[in-house]
Amino acid sequence: MIRRDRLRMLMSTHRVTQRALAAELGISAQTIGKILIGAPVDMRKLPIIARMFRVSQEYLLGETDDPSISAMEAAIDKEEWAILDLYRQLAPSGRLAVAEIMRTMAQAGKTGMSRLQERAAEPFTGPGIRHGLTTRYGAQG
């Protein structure tokens, strides 16, 4: 659970209102008020709060007294965090699918995009497909 005293202090130091924090997190200002008096926080919001105040997640949780973000967290830009946040919302099967897509794309990047583009240009010849068009829709082969 997030240390409410630390959250309160960070909000004060950065002059962030409950309403502004709520808007950033996509929740109501009333929910922020409840968090500040001890209600639990949706842990998916923790990375957003940490980035907003430029502190580590561990600091917000009270696991360390050092508010510094780790080198890894500092190296990740806003777009990468957005991708990571989306990834964390996926079911395990979705995560596996994304990992496989990323592996394929990374490998294509290493060997050159030309082969991937060649494969994309080849017509699909699976069941019901002739010359890249579905026979169901009256395509001529």
C-alpha cells in the first residue's frame, strides 16, 4: 500500500492538487481524498504516480527511504512507459502473443526488413484462398 504521508508530502512539494492527480490517474478527486486517509490504491496506478513525482515505486511503498528513481526507470521514456502500462493490462495469453510479435519484429530488424516485406507481398494460399482473394466473395483464380 502506498504510504499516504509520502504521497501527501509529494503533492504539497510539487503543488499538485487532488483534482490534478485524479485527472492524471483517471480517477475521481474523491478517490484521491480517500487514498490520503488510508484507502488502498489500485496498484496499476503506482507507476504513473511514481513517474509524475519522479520518485521510485519503492519509495512510495515505503520499502526504501531513498526517493531516487532507479537507473532503469530513468532510462525509459514516456512512450515506453505507456507501452509497459498497456502490456501490464493484458491477460497472460495476450502477453505471450505480444512477446512473440516483438521477437519476430526484432529478428526482422536484425536480418533486414526486405524478407519480411517479401513474405507480406506473397499471397496467402490457405483454405478458401486463391491468389490472395477469398473464393467465398467470388474472386476468380
